[in-house]
Amino acid sequence: MTTLIAYKKNIVKTAMVAMSIGVLVLGVVVLDGWANETIKSVMQRDMEAREQARRDAEAKEKSQREAEAKEKSQREAKAREETQRKAKAREEAQRKAQAKEEAEREARAKAVLEAAGVMAMTPEMMTWEDAKEYCESKGFRLPRVAGRKDWYGDGRGSAVIEVFGAVGSPWPSWLPSNSPYWTGTRSMAGPNRQWDVRNNGGRVDVGSNSRHRRYPVVCARNR
């Protein structure tokens, strides 16, 4: 009986040891599985963290590039605006300088013309009648030939024409010389003929022409 009881105890003890070993093995297996999952999870999170860090770095670099490109574009736009502003300022200065120079040139030309007795002139080609009306409409008249009211032949060499000067004197430098100009003195060379004054080799000369011809006009001061 005692032996049976001891045997039963041994069986129970062995069973308990077996159960303990099974529980331990199961625990080790479970623990190993948990450890593996934990390691995988840590590795996954690490990979995700590295990937996120890479994306963040790329985004930061892209943002920096865009900011630098924007800043460069702004600098270039500002430089272009400054260049355009300076160019516009130069053009405006040149325009003002040209306008001033033109005004001074016109003032000098006007002074020269007034000193010569020229009160008005036009390059428009007119008949003698139209030229006479043009000057009278401005309160002036056509230049006269000084001396006798009419002369011809040998007397022409002593003629003096208002504004233009004496026959044979240098042609006025301020006056275009590509066409004769009407005078207010009638010619006796024929009906409806009028004296004109012209450039002859750089010298003042006169001629007689029909009043229907068309010449530019110079008006003299009334005296």
C-alpha cells in the first residue's frame, strides 16, 4: 500500500514536471513569437521612419530649391525693371536734351531770320499771287528789290533784294537754295512777270518769271 502511494506520488510529480516543462516550452515559443513580432514591428517602424525622413529631406530640398529659384527670379525681374527704368530715364533725358537743342536751334534761326528781316517763310510751293496773299495774311509782304521799281539788262548787277542782299553777295546760309523765291517787284520783261531771287553758284542772283510758276515763300517785315 505504501508502495502504491509512493508510485502515485511519483506519477503526479512526473506529470507536474511534464506540465511545467510544457508550460515553459509553450512560454518560450510564445515569447519567441512575440519577440519576432516585436523585432519585425521595430524594424518596420524604423524603415518607415527612414522613409519619412527621406521624404522630408526631399521635400525640404525641393522647397529650398523653389525658394532660391523664386528669389533668383525676383532679383532678375528687379534687375530688368531697373535696367528698363534707367533706359527710360536716358531716353527721357535724351528727348529733353533734343527738345532743348531744337528749341535753341529754332530760337537762333528765328533770331537770324528776324535780323535779316524775315518774318515768315514756308517751303510750300506757291504762285506769286498765293505767295503775296500768304505774306499779307500774316501781316507782312514779299521782299522788294531796292532802287528803281524796275530794271533790266546792265542794271541787274547793282540790285539789292531785301532779306537776300545784293546781287553777287553770298547766298544766305540759313535759307534753302534749291529753288528761287518770289519778290514783290514786278518785271517789265513781259506781261504777268515778276522778279524772283535765286542761288547762282552760291551767290545771290535774280531772274524774271511768270507769276504762275510755283516757288517757296519768304516774307519781309513791313516798313
